[in-house]
Amino acid sequence: MVHHGRGLRRLLKDDELFAAIESDWRTAELSPPRRAMVDYAAKLTHTPGAMTLADVDELRAAGFTDRDILDIAEVIGYYAYVNRIADGLGVQTESWVPGV
């Protein structure tokens, strides 16, 4: 998470928002598109079998194009894949990564 957190902080360019998300993303003051994206990401990560077309429609309603939605789903799927491979192989975070 430390590695991903640094990337998120860099992308957000808002330390207060980053701290709120890190503390509890569910209560962070996110814009409607960001909220829709994070809700989608959480559901796809925790209960992928429960995803429906309605979840995609919520992203569309938040202003995302079909290409955006594909990118969102691919990034979420990629992180899930890489993390499971690393966990399955017992990969440990490098000692040089701060916060470990």
C-alpha cells in the first residue's frame, strides 16, 4: 500500500484529500466521479461476482466514457492480479520501501 499511496498522492496533488482517503476513503470528500470510481473499484475488488451492468451505468452517469470504464476495470483487475501473484509466491516488500 505504501508504494500505491505515493502514486496516489502524486496524482491527487492534494495532501489533505490524500490523508482523508488514507484514513477512511468512505468518508473522504470525493467529487461525484471519483466517488463513483472508488465505489466501483471497491465492489469489483471485494465482490467481483456481484458486478452488474448497473455498476457500469453508474460510471457512465458520473461522466465516464466506455473507454474510461474499460481503463478503470483493467487497472483494478491488473492490481488484483499482481497482488495475488505476489501474495501467492510469498513476495515480501523490499526493505527500502518506507513504512514497512
